[in-house]
Amino acid sequence: MKRFRFSLEALATLRRAAFERALEQYGRSLLEQREAIARWEASRLELAGLMESRRALQSTVAGDWEQQHRWQEVLELRMESRRRDLVRVEEALRKDQSAVFAARRDVDALERIRVRRLSAHQQDSLKAEQKELDEIASRLSMACGLLMEKGHGKSLHRDSVNSAPGHAEGAPSE
């Protein structure tokens, strides 16, 4: 029988490649998220450190206090900027995750079609093989019938019985 050929294999290859690209992009987004979290956490710790040092130095000179206050504002702005970056990165991460899921669904859908078509192909192959075997059996039966009609049936029957396993040489046939 003919070898199975999936007619949508080119599309399946494209979809698998799209899935791989989506997965790679998702991995990059995860890395970017981890880095954004680290940047935000560093800003938070720097601001917390400044706040702690300001509390410890209540009796600082007014100029020092003003300088620390401006630095605190800078750190707060930096932390807010990094928080916005983190929100943006997490949004992109969710989109990339959705893209991975959609690409996986596409690959899986084509795989289910391939499995159904392969199963149908195998069923058709088995049916064709059975049809060929039935045809051979029919021809053999017809040939045996013709031989018996011409008088060759007794010797044909006797030869086949005598050569069958479990029958002794020269044993009478039935």
C-alpha cells in the first residue's frame, strides 16, 4: 500500500516553528521580568536604606537634610519608573504566554488531524489488503473447483490430506 503522506505537513512544520519562536520569546520575556523585578527591588532597597539613615540622623544640618530629601525624591521617581517598567514587562509576558498557548493549540489541532488521517490510511490499507486476500482465496477456490470438475479433484484432495501434518504416509483418506 502507499506510504502515508500528511497533506498538511508543510503547515504543521510552520506551526511548530511558530510555537518554537513563541516559546523563545516567552523565555526572553521571563528573563526581562526577572531583571525588571531585580531593578525595582534594588531601587526599593536603596530608598529604604536612605529612609533608615534619615531616621537615624534626626539632628542633621539643614543643608544635608535638604540634599537627602532631594535624593529621596530622585529615588522615589526611579522606583516609580521601574514599577511602570515592571508592569509593562508583565503585560508583555502575559501576551507572550497567550501566544505560546495559542501556538500550542494550533500544533495540537494539526497533530489530531494527522493522527485521524493516519488511522484512516491504516484502515484503508487493511481493507485493501483484506480485499486482495479475499480475491486470492476466491481465485484459489475457483481453481480448485475447476480442477475437481475435470476429474483431478480426487488426487488433489488425496494429496493435500496425505501431506497434511498428523497423517501417516499411505494412510487412507476419508
